[in-house]
Amino acid sequence: MQVDWNTFYQDMLEATGQTVTMVVFSLLFSVLIGIPLGIALVVTREGHLLQNKWLFRLLSIIINIFRSVPFIILMVAIIPFTRFIVGSSIGTAAAVVPLIVYAGPYIARLVETNLLDIDPGIIEAAEAMGATPWQTIFRIMLPEAFSSLVLSVTIATVGLVGASAMAGTIGGGGLGDLAISYGYQRFETDVMIVTVILLIVFVQGLQSIGNVLSKKLRRR
Amino acid sequence: MITFNNISKVYNSGAQTITALDQVTLEIKEGEIFGVIGFSGAGKSTLLRCVNALETPSEGEVLVGGDLLATLSPKQLRKKRKTIGMIFQHFNLLQAKTVFDNIAIPLYLLGYKKRDVKNKVRELLSFVELSEQAHKYPDQLSGGQKQRVGIARALATDPSILLCDEATSALDPQTTSSILALLKKINAAYNITILIITHEMNVIQEICDSVAVMENGRVIETGSVFDVFAYPKTATARRFVSSVLQDELPLSLQQMLYKQDETHQIYRIVFTGESTGQPLLSQVAKNFHVDVSVLYGHVTELQGTPFGNLVVQLKGEANEISKTLAYIQDQAVEVREVVSHAS
């Protein structure tokens, strides 16, 4: 059985829209969560600006817990939480919640790496200038790491495109759902091929944008 | 201006304790250029960081401009730090910001208005002769230019003290000289007290007024640059002095020392200040029955005072030689017998 592309392209468009929605919203919130967490992971460590051994350990352990659960399991495991937040455990909005829980800690770790890459001498110079810890974070560290932060967010976005494909399991829709339900379960090979091509275009586009932005920001 | 009062710094890493500073007492006067020299690991970097409390001593006290650092609140300390500029061996500039923005950072931290920042940065840029490079990034600059940016940034808050952490160690000799000249200009123009740590004796020779020699966390020798160069007391100080004055005897000369006897003796004559201009050797040759041959020597200038060092061989009767020596000493010139190498 072949799908009729004259009408099926609309399903395709809808699925693409769902994927975009899921990625955009989950990215937005996971950046909002991940960047402060990543900063906290750096500045609370020993000898750093706001050294706090217990907070550092606590954050690190929590992040590791979330990072160690595979997304497909995480999605199911946090259903009660999802229902509490969006009032439902199925649909596109419901898929956004586990995507945030998945990508937030991931971004935190990426941001941590980016900030640790800053030459400690630069932070020492800021301290010597009499900068407050907040000034050091916002006026020195973040601007200095900005171009690598952009690359990290790009990596996280690509990860979200992949993870969002699994959101079909809880009725999230999107291109991944389409590929599974038509391409795999109904042996519609051409649907499978088209969705895979679309996903490839997506990822290539995102990575290119990220690379160009980062390079522009590096300006050296 | 800066007083280190019996400070020690001990680090505990596991079972090991490392003593970075061991009962250091030093006084740095307002407006002077003070150098601290030592090999790596001598503790000079820790000492420097005690001035702006990037390090806090385990014992003893540090006074900066009359304030006891240990008693300052974090807020007061940040305010204090704005009166203490610091430059670094590896410059520590923000790579993602232009020369202009790097210099502007301390001003923005102080809450300056954009227009005031612009004026101040322009003034600093012209002072360090970098006006043309304002919109370049640190990666596009040479080492010397980067250090100039570092200096301009350190001066942005009009500090009364400038700390230099091996500021010329990553630079070639010519660039080093131009940076040292700039530091001297800053000292003269703004009467800023400068504390320099280095392992290069030529830095001390070129611009410092006073010097402290450090080893194993201790200050083993301190005094005016002239005194330490002319009369080093410790082996380490002598080694540093030798590194720039080249008063170490060449190998061929050292071999000659073994052939010394009563009638052929080798001496080191040290001229300082006015005595440098005296026709000492010709007087000796005229008045005594000795032959003088100059084996090795040089004359240089320390803090504007001439300083000379001659190694001579005296040939003649033993009693003539001792009369000669007495004469030389009468002229207020120091003379020492050269017994072994590097003495």
C-alpha cells in the first residue's frame, strides 16, 4: 500500500511543525535551566568564585542521575510530573516536559566544560580588578565563553531533534512518529526515506547555523 | 606603602605541607620600584599575591596603604583592589574582546558612563602607544603589544600600586626593554609604587630601586639595587648578579689561577661611584714595582652610578704587591684576592 503524496504532504507538514515546536520550546527551557546550572557547577567548585562543596556535590549527583536514564525510559518515568505540569501526559506539549528534563542537565554539563576552558588567569585578573563574583560571571566568563556556548547549544539542539523523534511513544507526534508509524509499522519505505531526509536537512541546517554564529562571535 | 610583617604561607596538600613563604618581612616605600627576584618556586609569586589578597598569609600581616588587609570586608577589599593594578606574565586578556574593550572592563565594573569610558580608554591607549590597535583582538597583537594592553587595563582605575607578575618573562629582550621603559615612565609620571617579581636580573638592573632576593620562601637578601649588585652577600644573589654583570671568570682565566704564586697574583678590583673615573692602574704602575695586566673586566651603570669590575694580575715582589694592595684600598676601592672561580 502506497500513501497518496497529494494528501499525505499535509501530514508531513504537520509532523514537521510538531517537531519544530517540540525542539524550540524544549530548547528554550532547557537553556534557561542548563546555563545557570552549568555556571553553578563551575563557580561552586573548590577554589572558585562561590566555592560551596555541598551544593556542588548535590548538583553534580542530581545531574548525573538525569543524565544516566535513557530518554525513552525517562519519558515514561516522569509521566506523573508531566501530568502535573501540563495537565496531560500525551501530546506535543506533554513531550516537551521530558525533553527539557533530558536536555537541561545535558546543557549544564556542556556549559560547565565551556566555562572550565576559560584560562584561570583571566578569572584571576578579574578578581584582581575588584570584580564581584557576579560581575566576573556575567562580564568576564560568559562573554569569554560565548562562542563555545553557541556551539554547545547547537549540539544540544541536534540532540533534541533526535530525542523528539522518540516523543511519538507518548503521542507527541513529529517526524519521528511519522517515520515509525508509516515507514516501520506499515512498510511505507518512501515515507521513511522522506522523513529521514528531512531530519538530515534539519540537523545539517542547525549545525551550519551554529558554526557560522560561533565563528562570527569568535572574531579573532 | 606596602608592609609585609613576618608573613608565612603554608599549604597543606594531603600529608604534605608546603611552605611557600617563611617569615617574610619587607617594606616597600611609596613611589619606589621594588623588585623581588628568585628562582621558580622561591615564593615570590605568592608574596606578590598577598598584596591584593589573591593569597592570604597563614601568619603575619600585610599592610597596604595603611590598611590591614585581613581586617577588610569583602566589599572593602574589592574597593582596595581597584587601587592596586596587576599585570601578568601571560597577559590574561579577554580573547573575545577588542583592545578597547579589554581596557574598558575595569571602568565598566566601576560603573563609569559610556562617554567617560571612551575618554579614559583613549587617554590610556595613547599613553601605552596603542591608539592604532584599539579595535584589534588580542590574537592579532604581538607579545609586547599584549602587555601594553595589560598595562593600560591595570592603569584604568588610577591605582597607586602596580603589581608585575613576571611581566616580561614571556617577551624577547628588545620588547622587555620597551616594557620596562614604559613601567619606568608610569612610575615617573604618576608616582605609582611598582612591585615587580622576576627571575631575570636584568629587569632588576634596568628599573628597580630596591631589590629582595628570595629563596625557599625566605627573603635572604635585601637592599638597594646598587648594594646588592656591588656587594652580594649570598651565593644566590651572586649567581643572579653574575647572570647580568658577566663577572664570572672565563675558563681560561680560572686555569691561570692554579699557576698563582707569590709573585703572580690575581685580584678583583671593584670600582664604585666616583672611583670609577680614577686613573688607578696607571698610578699603580708609576708608583710601584709591579706589572699590572688586565685579564678581564667591565664597567656598567647601576641606578645611574658607574660600577666597574676588573680582574688584574699583579707581577712583582711579594712586598711590592702588598704595598700596592694597601694603596688601592686607600683609594676607597675594594680589592679582593681571586682564589677560586666565581669569587
